[in-house]
Amino acid sequence: MAESAADGAVELAARRLERALAVLEQRIARRISQASDGAGSALDEDRAQLATALDKSRARERELAEAGAAASAALADAIAQIKAALGAPKGV
């Protein structure tokens, strides 16, 4: 009878341990899920900010290229006018 009481106590303790482990596993899974959800939204925000910065940089690059082309055209026109004023032949 003492053995069966001890066996019963061991079985009860084993079941309690199994339930505690199951609860622990559920809590760990929930924490991992919550951490993953937060990381995904942070990455999305970073990606959106980077995309916005890239768009602004590309727009600025276009503006600078246009300004450079306008400056080059103005310089070429000024050179042509100076040559004409000095009486230099065209195309030189």
C-alpha cells in the first residue's frame, strides 16, 4: 500500500510538472510572437523612412543635374558671345 501511495504521489507530481511545462511553453511562444510582431513593424517603419529618404535624394539629384545642364548651356552661350565680341571665327 505504501508503494501505491508513493506511485500515486509521483504520478501526481509528474502531471503537475507536465502542466507547468505546457503553460511555460505557451507563455514563451506568446512572448516570441509578440517580439516578432514588434520587430516586423519596426522594420516596416525603417524601410518606409529609407524609401522616403531615397526618393528625396533622387529628386535632389535630378535638380542638380538640371542645374548643371543649365549652367553648362549658359557658359557655352557666354563663351560664344565673348568669341563673337572679340571677332573670333565661329567653331573655334
